[in-house]
Amino acid sequence: MAVKRVLACEQCGSRNYSVPAPSSGTTERLQMKKFCKRCNAHTLHRETK
């Protein structure tokens, strides 16, 4: 079973994306610049718990 990680927008806190976890055992949280529908802009999204 694949582990998924949820990404939340830094600006509004909306949880927009879920991505598969990388196969390597990294301890850092993922950060990606993605489009937020709520903010209507490309913003930084970080992994949530």
C-alpha cells in the first residue's frame, strides 16, 4: 500500500493536493509550488501531518 502525503497551501491553509511519498526515507517535509484554487495563484504548498 502506497503512503500518501497531503500538501496544504501556505497562504490560506487549504489542503489541495495529495502526492505519493518518495521511496527514500526522508525526514524533511515536502515543499512544492502548486496552484491553489482558493487563492487563485501559484503558492508554496507544504506537507501537513
